[in-house]
Amino acid sequence: MTSFLELENVAKKFGGLTAVRDVSFTLSKGEIVGLLGPNGSGKTTLLNMISGANKVTSGKISLNGVSIDSLRPDQIVNKGVSRTFQLVRILPSMTVEENVICGLAFRKMPVWGAKAAIIAREKLEIVGLKDKASLPGHSLNYIDSKRLELARALAADPELLLLDEWLSGLTPEELEAGIELIRSIETTGISILIVEHIMSAIRALCPRCVVMNSGEIIADGSTGTVLQDDAVSAAYLGGAPCCMLTISLCSMTYILL
Amino acid sequence: MITGAKVSVAIIAFGLLALLPFFLEAYGLGLMIGMLSYVALATAWSMFSGPTHYISLATVAFYGVGAYTVAVLNEGISFPVILLIAVLIGLVLSLAVGVATLRLAGVYFVIFSFGLAELVRQLITWYEVNVTGTLGRYIFLPLEPQDIYWLLLGAATLTLIIGWLVRRSRIGLALRVIGDDEVIAAHIGINLTRTKLLLFALSASLITLVGAIQAPRWVYIEPSIVFNPTVSFLTVIMALLGGPHRLFGPLFGVVPLFLLFEWLSANFPNHYSIILGALFIAIVFVLPNGVLEFLDRFRLRRAKT
């Protein structure tokens, strides 16, 4: 497989704090990769650097062989990268449908007017929000907001989709549906990089995963092998029983929130 | 949606307004001139500040620059050419200011925009005193009040048409996205700097035009007259009262407030600013989205019950 997204010795410093140091990995066209790591390990910062929200301090990021690390977020969208956010972001003053139309109107090949409304409905149908198209964006509950965010990201017609804890905070049934949804997106040929805490979801979705700790990659390989890795357990999970505890605590926190 | 009926109403309204100078006395015409200028100012202001929520108090900076351009150039050049030069100066100034300030968010932008008007005023005062040696300037142009009225009617109509086009366009949607969430805007492919700059400059150029058209009314101009910050505040209050999110919102704010201020300044000249401040606060608290939106909600609520 040819490398599609390539990170070479990427580092990010915020003042004196090094959030990401010397990270290198590649992602192939159509591949789906899980990005794991404890809170503060630099996952979101890494995602932010790929999407252009943060600039790299040093290192190179390229997409299809073209360097993107000095581009603005809007330019990176036009290269075919779109994302969701860890803290869900919806355009509150617009309807659900308009939220998706915004994703269509400013992409590389913009769609606008009546045609945009049709495509927006299609995207909403994919994520299961077709019936709520005319509701105001701010009226959606947490899960529907996440669905809408995904529909908007898909509307930009991405080659690479960055999902930042998109599955977190869902009930078991919703989680199952969410996993199915991401799988169906993957089959359309879109490459996906998922930041996630939910192990079962990573196991179900990602044949390969990358684990970060303290800003560095500590494991990169097939999900089964990586999750057995001693270094990973020690750094991230702190042993199997504790791992289960962490996960349930995490999900409980999200549900409570 | 635009319908034939609405277009006809707009054309008839325009026609009637154009005939007004033939029926009005000097006082009435003066009132209409003031009102039209604020319709253009508040509509132009809302074009940028409505969707983006970047509250600009720089209105008078551009307005004053427009008026001053006329004061400086009024001898030897024909008025339309002067207007064009004024708009170009406003455009260049707003682009320069925009590049420097549109990265500022929220209250920082408000304060900067207010400071800008003062800065321009002080610079011009300094220049006039130290370089040209004349603080005040006279404008002698063969323009009657009705000529200014028609020019302002044209400027207000032009502003409304541009506002309408912007709202229908992709850039209008981009501005709304920016007003809602700049992070989303950047991540769906909107070039934040370019979009904001373009609309800020468009709005500022129209404001400069209004200042330039009104200049001959003063005859005598000095910085403290044309850079009066009240112009900036009135524009904001009027736009907010009517509702800056709608094309005709500002217009509905201008008419009642302008008449009210006219009455207040005639009857309570000393307490005028106090009442103005109180009104400003009241409008922001009671009608944060403007009169039109309030009426819509009221109608919706009545329809439900």
C-alpha cells in the first residue's frame, strides 16, 4: 500500500510544554487506524496539527505526497481532510440541514442552492438525522449533535476523516450503531483516523492502532498485538482490571455529562 | 424568498421617496436627509457586524474620512469624481485597518474600532494644525438639499441591494458561520481573514460614501464635527433595535429612533446623552435580536395558543 498521510518527526511545543515529540507514522489510502493514549498524551494535539488548527513546531506532515503542515485549516479541508471535534461543535443559529449545507458550500468543489439541499438530505440520511433536518441546530441532544457533526464532516467530501472521540458518551446501543456507521463510511474508501478511549470500538473497527503516551508513540501495529503489549498496559491501562475500571469510569463520566 | 409583489412594492416605495422633495418644506427635507443617511449607515454596518457579531464602533472613522475628502477636494473637481475618490480612500483605509484588527475577537475589536475613530480624528487635526495650518475647511459646492437627498436615496438603495446580494451569496453564509463559530468556519473551508476583510471593506466603503455625500450640508467642516462618536453609537443602536440579522431590520430601527432623537434633542438638549445611553442599555436587554425578530416570536407564540 502507498502511504497517503505521512507524519515525519512531528513535534509540538506550547511554550515550555512539549505536547507531541518526534511522532512519525503513515496511514494508507482507505485505511482505518485507531489512535489511543491516556488523557494528555497528545492525541488531540496531533489531530489538530493534521487539520491545521495547530501549527507543527517541527517535523513534516504530508498528504498524497504534498506538504500540508504550513497550510491553514481551510486550505487543508480543500486537500480532502475533514474532522469532528472532541467537544461537539454545531452552528447553533442554523438548522440541521443548513449545518450540512455549510459543509458543502465551502469545500473544494462547492455545491450551492437546490442541489446542496438534496445532497445535505442524503448526508443526513446516512447518519440517521433526516427527520430532524429542519430543527434548529442548538435543539439537538448530545448524540444527534455528534451525528450532525459527522454529516457536516462528510459533506466536505473528505479523503481523510479525523474523528476525535466521536463514539464517546454513547449508550451501548448507540455505540453499536455508531460503529456500524463508521464502518459503512470506511467501505466508501475514506481513510479514517479515530481518537478513542473505548477499547471495544477500536477492536471492532481498527485492524491497526497507534498508542501514544507523553507525546510519543509507544506502540504501532495490529490492534490485537498492540493491546497485549506490556508497555501499553503499563503506560495506559495499568493492568487489565484497572483498564476495565478506567473505561467504565470514562463512559460514566460522559454519560453523566 | 423574492416575489414579484415584493419587487413592485420596493420600486413603488423608491419612486414615492424620489418624488418627496417636491412636496416637502426645508425642515421635512432635512429630516428625510438625516433619516436616509442613517438607513444607509445602519444597513451597511449590519452587512458586516450583523452576521459576524463583530460590533464595530468605527463607523464615524469612515464617515468622517468621506466628509473630509470632500472638504479637501471640493474645489476644481466634479462631485461624482470626489465621491469616487472618497470611496477608494475608505476602501484602502478599511483594508489596512481590517488586516490589523480582524484577528481581534469580541470586546478587543469593539475597543479598537472605537479607538480607530479617535486616532483618525487626532491625526487629521494634527496634520491640519501643523502642516496646512488651517483647522477648519469650507465646502462650497453648487448642491441643493434635494440633490443631497437624491444622492442619499441612491446610496441607501445601493446599500440595500448589495446587502440583499450578500445575504443570498456564499459569502453571506460564510459570514453567518463565522459569527456562529470561527473554528467550524475554518474547518469547513472558509478563509476567515479574506472573508471578514472583504465584507468589512465593503461595509466601510459604503459608510465612507454616505459621509462624503452629506459633507456639503455642513458648509464648514472641522474634525470635531465630522468625527463625532455619536454617529457610531447611533448607527449601532438603530441597527440593534431593528435587528441586524435582517435586510430591512436596520431600517425599522432607524425610522422610530431617528424621529425620537430629533424630538429629544429639540426638547431635552442637555439630557440628550443620558437618555441615549439608557435607551442603548434597554434595547440590548429587552430586544437583543431586534424588533422584527421580537414581533415574529410574538406572532409565533400567538399562533400556537
